[in-house]
Amino acid sequence: MDDDATPTGDHAAPRLLIDFSGLQRLYPQSYQGRSRVWPLIMAGLATLFAVPRIISGGWFDKVLGLVVLVSIAITLIMYFWRPPATVLDEHGLRVRKVLFDGPLLPWDEVEQVHVQGRWEDYSTVLTRGGRKMSLIGVPREAAQRLAEALQQAQTS
């Protein structure tokens, strides 16, 4: 059966038809400057703590050191390999965290898109229930395009 046939369950037919031209499906958070360096510095400090324990400590210190090193490795891999992101599709938007995807927010529950200002980190979405959701990784131009597309879909 074709996956694009009639979706069921959480993927019911979209109520708002949003024009996604000029938008991507996935907007991963980009790591630049300090946001990229701090995890590496913290991993280096934790490694400096763990390695001496592994080399010269008793069995408890060795196990503790190995747990710390494995935790560091997993954290860095997840942090840089699968960064947080915003996913847009015809059913709604979803903010993906490092390990888990957030809940799907259907387009008919989105009231407006607030484009980030000069001093704001992210653009936000305001839901009909009054909740705000940050659009992680979405650049200002894409948020502006999304706001226009949403407004056009809501008025037509």
C-alpha cells in the first residue's frame, strides 16, 4: 500500500494547506562558537578526572572512570551527530530533542509564528492554547516565510 494514500491515526489529513515552497523539512540547530566549544571543554575536564582513576584506582574507581568515559562519548556523539532540530511537514511541526522527538503540533493548533528579534535566540510558535514553542534551528528568514505561509493558509 502506498504510504501517501490516506493517512490514519496521528497523521490524519491536514486541515490547513500550507505552501512549503522556500522551506526545508528539517532545520537542525547549528553549533557555532561557544555552543560548540563548551561541551568539548567539559568532556576534556571529565576525561582528566576519569583517566587517572582508571589507571591507578581500585576496582570501584576503574568502573567509575569507565562509566564517565562512556557517558562522555555517548553524549558527544548524540550532541553533534543528532542535534536538536525543528521538523516541518504537511501535518504539523515537531521539535526534535537530542534523544527523542517531541510531540507533533498540528498546523490547525498553531495560532501564529513570532519571528525572532535581534536579541532572541529562536523564533517561536504560539498555540491556540497559549503555549509557546521555540523553533530550534529555524533561521529568521525561514521563520518569516513560515509565518507568511501560515497566515495565508489561515485566511484562505
